[in-house]
Amino acid sequence: MQACLYSTGYYSAMKNVGKVRNSGLEFTLNTININRNGFRWSTNFNIAFNKNKVLELAENQTSLLTSAYFDQTYNSQPTYIAKKGYSMGMMYGYMYEGTYKYEDFYKSGDTYVLRPGVPLLLQREQHSAGYA
């Protein structure tokens, strides 16, 4: 979305921000298993295998973060990432690496300091096209 001049009468407009290649296979099978004496039983089966790849993003970007507009509570946190060379719709966030306990620190004056030997927990970027 791109902001528009107020004189246009529109608040925002969609913008083409890159190129994507889509490929895949879809298979559908419809059968009539029984059709007699006023009874009809039919079955429908559908399966699809689709792939996509971000080929290019506008303005020489290597990635583009997008917020989830369906949930206004977390609108400021990006939830999806489009990254050149990867699939569209990858989830974006941070990996949970643990929580410090009170015992992990010692007090030095008015400051709490991490005890030696306790690993430093860092926020790491995570993006995935599927489930971990």
C-alpha cells in the first residue's frame, strides 16, 4: 500500500512491488459411486501442489516486511516477509530461546549482572515457509 495525496480522494493505493514465479499441479477427481433407487452418492477429491518464488522486489530491495492487517493489536509487528529467492508468504518472527531466572543473576551494587556460565539469550530472526 502506498499513501496517496488527499486531493485524489483516496487514502491509499495498491502498488506492484516485485515479480513472482508461480508453478504447480492441481488434480481433481469427481465420481458418482452409487446412483439408483433415489439414492445418489458422489465423491469429490482435489489436491494441489504449488510453488512460488520471489524473483525481484521493487527499488532494489532484498526483502519486504508486511504486517497482519486482520489483527489491529499486533499491526506494528511484521508477520510476513517476502525475500528475493524465497517463497511468498513466509512467516516472520523471533525464536524463543528461553527465559532468565532470578538465580541467573547476582547483584553488584544497584545492578543485576548475569552470572558467569549462563548463556546469553539473543533474539534471532526466524522466517519459514512451513512449520518448524
